[in-house]
Amino acid sequence: MKCDNCGEVEAVIHLTQIENNEMTACHLCEQCAAAKGLETPPAPASSFPLQEFLAQMGGEPARQDPAPVDEKCGFCGLTFQGFREAGRLGCPHCYTAFEGHLRGLLGRIHNSTQHVGKVYLPPDPTASQLERRLEGLRGQLRRAVDSEDFERAAELRDEIRSLEAETLP
């Protein structure tokens, strides 16, 4: 495709603008783009990990410390390196397995590292489901105390007490 401005050189910048619900496309060569104050995009990297991409979106420099190679989820077997390459976690247990690495990433994306929505529980959870929920909450409580997040720890303590009150006859 030729440049829309000069019509001679191959276009390397493809600019799409939407104003007042009207879309206009402009295709420019390097010289015409530079004259209009647009920069030529860098050559695409062969692998662009999700964490680095999101760090750049937030304007923060990407972390240079590589994750340990042997770190993996005990439930599904996904390694942290596998997550970085795919950009997807393998199962819900990956959140706890990679919590230390995900905390900063989720903080940059969502401006928070704790869930504020509702947690689904079946209408009449069985005793084993409640016990699993209590075990998970106790683990979160230990991590909150270890990280000195005492407000979160107090919330978890109260939730544990209310669930324990439900299970006692």
C-alpha cells in the first residue's frame, strides 16, 4: 500500500482515528509520518511476555529478575515460565502458587490485589465444601499475617468465625 500523503513510498504507519463516531484511516510512509510528528514503531519482538507488556502499559519499567525455573503449581503442574509465555494460568490453584509474582502484576492492572466481589457458595454447601472453604480462608489468613496486611487478616478472621458458627450445631 502506498503512502496517502506522498503516494510514492510504501506505507509503514497505519493510523486509525475515530472522532464523533466517524472512523478515518491514514496510511503513511516513514518520512510523512515523521513530518506529522508520528514515530515509526519498533520491530516486533519474537516473544513479548505478558508481564513486560502490562508493565509498559502502566509506564513502569519491566522487572528484570527472572522467576525461578522450578516454581510450579502443585495442582496442574504449570510453571511460572509457562504462565509468562502463555499469559494464562492453568487452574484456580495457580493464584496461590504464584501469589508473590502475581500480586504486583494484579496491582498494576486492577489497582488492587484483593477480590472485592462476591464468592459463590452453593445454596446448601455440604460439610466438606465448608471445610475446604475454611481451609482456604485459614491459608489466606496466614499469608495476610505474614505479609503484615492486618486489615485483610481481620476481615478473614471474621469470615472464618462466621463460617465456623454455621458449621457448629
